[in-house]
Amino acid sequence: MHHNRYDNRELSWLKFNQRVLQEAADPSVPLIERLRFLGIFSNNLDEFFKVRYATVKRIDLAGKSGKKVLGGFNAGRLLKEITQIVIKNQAESLDILASIQHQLKDHDIFIIDETEVTLDQAEFLKEFFLEKVSPALVTIMLNDIDKVPNLTDLKAYLAVKMVQFQKDRLSNRYILIEIPSSVERFVVIPSDDGKKYVILLDDLIRFNLNVIFNIFDYTSISAHMIKITRDAELDLEGDLSKSYIEKLMDSVKDRLEGDPVRFLYDKEIEQDTLDFLLNKMEIETTDSLIPGGKYHNRRDYMNFPDLGATHLLYDRIVPLPIPGLEIQGSLLEKISKKDFLQYTPYQTFSYTVKFLREAALDPKVKSIKITIYRLASVSHIASSLINAVKNGKRVTVSIELQARFDEANNIKYAEKMEREGVKLIFGVTGLKVHCKTCIIERLENRKIKYYGFISTGNFNEKTAKVYTDYTLFTAHQGILKDIIKVFDFFEVNYKIKKYKHLIVSPHYTRTEFSILIDQEIQNQQEGKKSGISIKMNSLSDYGMIDKLYEASRAGVKIKLIIRGINCLIPQVSGMSDNIESISIVDKFLEHPRLYIFENDNNPVVFISSADWMTRNIDHRVEVTCPIYDNDIKQELIETFNISWKDNVKARDFSSNRENAYRPKSGPDFRSQFETYSYYKNKLQAAETK
């Protein structure tokens, strides 16, 4: 029996990241894809330290136990446990990396360092360095300044020690070189022997140290990598109440002025260099010093070049068209007759872009309103909106500038759109706008008719290739009038709207979902058909978890597919016997939120931007949209069932072994591949009709 009703959120997150590491270790995953999973693992960990670890640390520093907000765990104990897990995972990830690099050699791919460069390669590397790298280098001579300038968070630096002979004695000079992010981290060296050679940018810089410092007379020079992670403090994800955070902030403000949460360094670094740096950077705490390998920022492996080695990558799937919705003709004309569902990346994201392009050109379209959370760095979405303004349409964009870690792209496009005359709304004070909606007004026979789409994911071309997400295209006037109210709320947010169709956070999500769960409990008690199937990214809100426990105790069968954090503990006798729960981590990132309630054989189905985390329910603007079209309802239920049947990439939360794969019975069933086949068959069936 668990001593707890809930799994701790931080530990649950670390388990999720271990599932990503499992993919990197899985011999059945193509080699270069495994390298990229290592990158994702590393990137995830960076975000975790910036935000979650920093929060727990603040609670501990304030001398609080934090048990209430940490699901019964003590902050101090939790920090120790996190550190132990991370050190173990880091070590494992280094072993995996070494093993992958070893296996790449069998495919004539060699990742070399500065000591393995041949004479031919040396020439190319010197030239490449002078042309591309040298102009981008920031080099800080530490001996000559009093205080180290603020180092950029999460950037990697080479700490250089130069030994000079001065006035008959040796003296040390210490220097920091910032590794530029404007140059790709992996430099492919041309070769004519059919083999592929890759060198990391840091090693290329080490190889050229003599070029950088040729004005100095030195006897020896060495360079080791360091990296700092600061407390992100941008937003604590609204999981803790405001007043709690403010109290914490005040009590530790002085001690935490952006203090490093981690100071990572190459364990081969000379002690005197390390001491000099810590002293110069005024880092006193030893608890955040983490010795690492020669390379940091392994998140860059997410963008490891494919080197034309298609056999070491997943087969590219061609995103399919939506049956009955030709991208050539007018989408609006089709959508005016019926709803359509787009499931990326199995189906093409082009429909989203085409919808906006068509709206930008169509003389009858008067206005476009859209919410933007994360934009790609080159965004067709943004350019379509600017195009619409040039054609005299009124364009309103609610843009979230605090989409963590994407601020830069969003700010860049915000400035551009504003210059072009797009009306920008910057979210709502105290609430993040996380819903994914768009609505256009079209003048038809002197009356305004609305068209729009509602999605579970970001309108971002790049992520649409890797994230699975549902988008509903609809001309249902009731749903769209509700969306207009959401936009009105952005502008006048002291008035709380009433909605006829949508479930909108922060005002209604908790109560509406509780009512839906109560209905299932009642149906179960009256002997009617009941059941709840949910797919989401994270489940951490204790109130919603308690509600599901209540339904389980009443006998309602519950199926949960949760990719990331899951604080609910399934299959505990007397508490959650009727709840089964799996996580799927595979080629694509599972991103949709789908809610299905049996409702006595008349299923109620929703797609949503909201996970069941306190932040999504109480501190964000989120939209959950009902599905009224029976075919689409059926399609969503079928895609849920395909995911549920997975026995290759599904991990079982109810197992007592950590991240155990689901026990197999019958032939392999890999849901992401099966989903693609499902849509291929759907397309063929539509074509033969």
C-alpha cells in the first residue's frame, strides 16, 4: 500500500525523462534518432533545473517543509533524492552516448576531437574557424577585470588556462570563451573516402586556441568546459499559490539574486582554474557544483545532422491529406458544410496555413482573430496574418510573450506584426493564454458568418512535424460565438463570460469536468454504461485526481494515457482499483488532450489545450471544445483505442517496476505506426467511394 495518495510531481517528471532516456538506449530505435533522444533528455533536464528544482530549493532555503504543495514530500529530502536520481541518469546517459558513438563507427561515421584531426582536415578546420567561428567569439580575459560579467544562462563556456613565462617565473592567465550559438554545434568535415567525420564546435575551438591567442607568448594552454544554470524564476507554473510564492521570495530574495542553481564543470579541469573561477564569480555554495564530462549542453544532439544516412533515421512519413478536404480548392466552402479534423503529423499541417492564407485573400473576410503561444522561428502563420492586414482585414493576435523558452521568437514576430498594423493583445494579467483558437468573420449575403479552428497544439510549422495534435475546423456558429467571448475576455477581463459550448479556464474547467465525472458515477450506480478515457500530457492537480479516485471507488472504469507527469497512483486497492494508466514515448511527442465520457452509450467527447495541472485549470486561459460531428467523435474514440492497445512503446504506470513496458500478449502493436495506417486506410476508403 502506498503511504501517499499522490506521486510527487518532481519525481514523476524525472520518471518521464527516464522514459526519454529509455528511447536513447533502445537498440530498436535508429542510431541517429537515439542521439536526438539523448539531446531531448538533456534539454528536458536543463528546463527542470531552471524551474522545478529552483522552486523546491527556494522552499527549502526558506526553512519550510513544503509538504502541502509537494504532495506530502519534504523539500529538503526531495532535493537530495532529485540529486541522486539526476547523477545516476547523467552517468547512464554518458554510457549510452559512448555506446552510440562506438556503433556509429560501424556505419563509417566518426565523431572526432581536436587530437584526432588529420593534416587535410586541419586545413579545412582552420579556414572554417576564421570564416565562421572567429567573428562570433566572445573572449573575456579574467585577470584584467574585477568581476566576471553576467554569464548567459545555459550557454557553454571554455575556461582557458594559459601559462606564461614572465619575469623569470610562471604565471597563469585565465580566460573565458563563450561558445557561439550562431554556429551549428556539429561541424561536418568534408571527406573523399566515403567516411563521415564530425567535430564538435568546442573541439574545433580548442584546435584553434593557438590562432585565438597568437599575440601571447605562452608555454602551455588548456581549455575545459563550464556551464551555469540560473534560477529561471520566470514563472512557477502556477502550481503554488501566489501568496505562498511571495512569502518565499521575500525570505530568500537576498540569497538568490539569480544564484546559479547548477555550476557544471569538466571534472578534468585543474583545481586552481576552478578555484579562480568560483572566487571570481563569487559562487560560495558547494551543493550546486556538479562535475561532468568534457562536453556540456548535450541538448544540441537534438539537432545532430542526418549526414544523409537515412538508414540511421526513422522512415520519413508523408503527412496525409484529410479525406474530402482538398487543399487546392476553397477550405471555407467545405468547412461551411461540415466539420473536419486534422491530426498532425499523420495528416498535413498545411491546412492550418492554407486556412489563414485563404482568409487573408478572400475579399468577403472582414477580420481574423487568433491566439499564438509558440511560433516557429520562420513562421508562415505570422506572414499570412501580416498579408491579411495588407489586404485591409482587421487582425487581432493574442500573443503569449511568456511562452517559456520561446520568448525570443514571439517577441521578434510581435514587433514585426505591430509595425504592420496587427492589433496585439498581450495575454491577460496574471493568466497565461494557452488556448489555441482562431476565428474569422466573413460577410455572406449581408450577414456575418464565422469560421474557425480550435487545436490542442501550437500553430508552429516546425513542431507540427513532431508533435501529435488534433485541430478541429468548424463553422458551428455557437462554438465560434463562444470563441469571440474568449477574445472579448482578453480585452475586458474583469467581466466573466458565460459559455454555451466551450469549457474555459480559469473559470469553468474544474467545475465542468467534475460535473461530467459525477454523471459517470451516477450512470454506474444506475446500472447504465459508464467509463472515462483521457489522453493528456500531465496530470498533477490533486483535486482532479481525487475526483477520479472517487469515480474509481464507485466502479467507473477509467483509462488514462499520460505522456509526462502523472501524480495519480493507479491500481491501488480501495483507492484506484478501476484506473489503468499508461505512458507512450515514441518517435513523435504525444501532445493532444482528449476527454471521452461514455455517458450511457452516447459518448461526450472533447479536445482541449488543457492538461489537468493546477496551472491549466486555475491560472491560464484554456479552451476545451466539444465534438458534435458523429464521424469525428468516432474517429477520436478510434485513435484513442489505437493508442490504448500499444504494447511496444507503452509503459505501465500501475507496475511496481519503474517505467516497465506493458506486458505483451499477441503480436507487436505500435500505436504511432498503427495510427498512420489507420489514416491511410481512411483515405483509401474515401477515394474508392
